Amino acid sequence: NAGVTQTPKFQVLKTGQSMTLQCAQDMNHEYMSWYRQDPGMGLRLIHYSVGAGITDQGEVPNGYNVSRSTTEDFPLRLLSAAPSQTSVYFCASSYLGGHNQPQHFGDGTRLSIL
Amino acid sequence: GQQVMQIPQYQHVQEGEDFTTYCNSSTTLSNIQWYKQRPGGHPVFLIQLVKSGEVKKQKRLTFQFGEAKKNSSLHITATQTTDVGTYFCAGQGGKLIFGQGTELSVKP
């Protein structure tokens, strides 16, 4: 099993460009989420999904869009990149349960906006 | 909104010393999870606490969940260089909110 796969691993964009960060999992997990990690800020939740066709906002959703057309994929879109979106982005997935389940993280995408 | 606060932000210890990081929530948590992130890596799940007052141990690591389910702690006894990394707590149902993390460095 590959687990959670994120692509690309590194990306440099210019301000105003658009981009989609890909996330795929092969564990049949219902729950998927995107976090950004910045120094001193920990992991901040951007968007999450509890199943195909269902998405919701996290702590810092502005500037990002998501969709969940299949159980396996949860892409994150930056419509018009800004320098403030320079960060490391992690995708995570888990089963749904009565309590939060252990999250499986991808290796991250390191994104720089010039 | 809900916040999960974690202190300290950094901790430098000599190998063999103990280490503790604390996690506090502004709201009652249904459960709390702890993760470890090695430098350059991704967070890896360590443990989950569900019950009020729960204590769990993993070798030199001891995890506690407060009686009011609003705080938690991770204690490492006799740190080793392999303990280096950032430790995160995360809590709340529905969506998982992380604390800011405690970065642990261990001097040999």
C-alpha cells in the first residue's frame, strides 16, 4: 500500500498563478484533510472532507478550494497564489469513527510563492 | 472558536533529562491525539486518549488526559537523541485541530 501520496513534493509559483496540489490515498479512508505548516504556527486545518461529495472549511480556508469527487482523491486548489501562501502543505486521511481516528499524513508539498 | 494551545514552543535538554509538553483547550475535548514529527518529515501518530483522567505509557513516554478533558500532557523520561522532533497534540471531534507543537532538541 502506498498510503497517502502527495504531488508535487516541491513547487515554486509566481504571485497570481494558480495551482492544484494533489492528494491520493489507497486505504479507503472516508476522512481527508489539508493542513498548512508554518514556523511557530503548528498545523492549521484548511479544508476537510468526511466523504465523497462533502467538504467543509477548517481554520484557514481563504484562498483555497477543494473538491472530493472520489473517496481516493482530495485536491487542493490555489486560485491566485499569494506570498502569504508560502508554506508546507500536508494532506492527511483516516477512517471515520465515533472519535477522531489516527491520521495518516503524506510527505508534504513545499510551496514557495514569489 | 476552539483553540488548542501547546507549551512550551521550544525545549532544549541534555540527553538523559526529562521533558514535558502541555496542551490546553478552550473547550472540552472528546479525545486527544499526540503526534511526533521528525525534522523534515511528516507527523506520525503516537497515541489517542479518550477517557477523563486517562494515563497511557509507551516505554519512556507517558501521556495524560485531564479530568475535565481540557488539557493533556506528554512526559518523556530520560530523553535520548532519537526523541528529537516536534510533538503535537490534536483534539476535538468532527475536525482535528492541532496545537502549535513543542520542538524538542537533545544535546548528547
